[in-house]
Amino acid sequence: MRIVVLGPPGAGKGTQAVRIAEHFSCADIATGDIFRANVAEGSELGRIAQEYMDRGDLVPDEVVIAMVMGRLAEPDCAAGFVLDGFPRTVAQAEALDQRLAELRTPLHAALNFEITEEELLRRLVGRAAELHRSDDSEQTIRHRLEVFAIKTRPLVDYYARRGLLVNVDAIGPVEVVTKRILDDLLDMNRSGE
Ligand code: AMP
């Protein structure tokens, strides 16, 4: 399976991406986690990414695209992947499409996590208290939600036009949301046959 996961910060993408990747025995690639690991290591990539992350801005497309294309060339991705947090802009989505077209391994689905703003703020404030993420202050959270609305939300139409969009009701217990996703992917597969 080759899947991308879209949705605002706090929608539960990371938790579900791990579970979906496990279900299909494929690679789980979370760009935010890769950046955070690089920041912790003090690598050059981490140094570049940190200022954008701390502000709640997106890391520039060329930096993210190069990193993800490198990651997709690793052997574990041959079994498929769940991309969590990429693409976040139309330019990133186009770069991904182009690479997958060259490899003749197109995407199967784009999961779009839908959640109310009220539930989102409740979760993000909870996560800030729990994890002490430097990008989880209230002001940065608001900015990240704005960036999502402006730069990432257009991807919903982008994937809908390509017949790949699967809307996911992201409110509910973790295992219930996972089951919804797996059922939807199964339905999509059936209707595509
Ligand atoms: P996340 O853990 O997915 O919320 O990502 C944390 C931060 O990493 C984001 O707020 C961005 O600064 C950066 N980041 C992660 N993925 C991307 C991406 N695809 N494009 C640009 N920046 C990204």
C-alpha cells in the first residue's frame, strides 16, 4: 500500500499512520519525526529545519522534497509506505506524483483526517502539556493551523480530483478510527476492481 495522510496538526495522523503501516507491513515515514531527530542530533538538516519548526512554519519545499525522495529510495519502501505529514504543499504533492510515476508505483489513497476545531484545540493543548514540544505553545499552534488551512488544505481538492481522497472521521477511540480507515481502504479497493 502507498498512502499519504493529510490533516491538521493534532488530528491523530501520527498514531494512525503507525497502525496502518503495521497492518500493511510497510514503511511509516513521519517527516516531523525525521526533522525532530535531526534537530536532536544537531545535523545540518536539523539546523536548517529548527527555525521553521519553532515558528510553526513549513520547512522550505526543496529541503523537504529532497529528504523524502531520499527516504523513499530506501529498501523498506519497496513494500509500500504510509507518509505522515508529507505532502503539505501542492509543490510537494507534485514532486511525489512525479517520482511515483517514474517508478510506476502510484499512490493508492490519500487519507484526509476530518476533525472539529474545538476537538483539535483540546488535543493540542493537552499534547503541549504532555510532551513539551517546542512548537506546541498556544500562539504557535494557532499559526500551524493557519499554515495548514492556507498551504495544505488545497491538497484535499488535489487528491479528490485524482480519485484518491478518502475522508476519515478522526474523532473517536484510536482503534475505532483505525477500523474506519481499514474498512474505507477495503471498500475503495473493491470499487476499483
Ligand atoms: P509534524 O510533526 O508533522 O506536525 O511536523 C512538525 C514540523 O515539521 C512542522 O510544523 C514543519 O515545521 C515541519 N514539517 C514536517 N513535515 C513537513 C513538510 N512536509 N513540509 C514542510 N515542513 C514540514
